[in-house]
Amino acid sequence: MLPTVGLLQNMMQVINSYYGTMGHANSYHLRRSIYLNQFHRLQKYFVPGASFTKMILSPVALLKREGIIAI
């Protein structure tokens, strides 16, 4: 079952809230490690922003989810 766009947006808001809090500390390596080692399947839906300060919904994943493209 694929997540809905609404669910992905809610997940992104929660993730970005944590990443925003971690951004106030010297935590680049922690944020990078979380994305690379813990996101697993979520990496196809989220891409990191500059310096892993936030997550952005992957445009390719959204287009695929909506059936506009097939990859």
C-alpha cells in the first residue's frame, strides 16, 4: 500500500520539526546518518535539503504516485 500525498506531507512536517530542532546544534553528521541509515524506503519519497537541514518531498515520487510517470 502506497502512502497518500497527505500522509507524506504530514510525515515531512514531523521530520522537519525534528531536523529544525537538531539544526540548532552541531548535528550535521547525525542528520546525515539518520537519512542515509534509517530512512530506508522513505528515501524514495523524501530528498534532503541543503546540508540536511530539512526534507523535501521528491517530485519524482509524487508524479509516480499520481500515475503521471512510470519509473
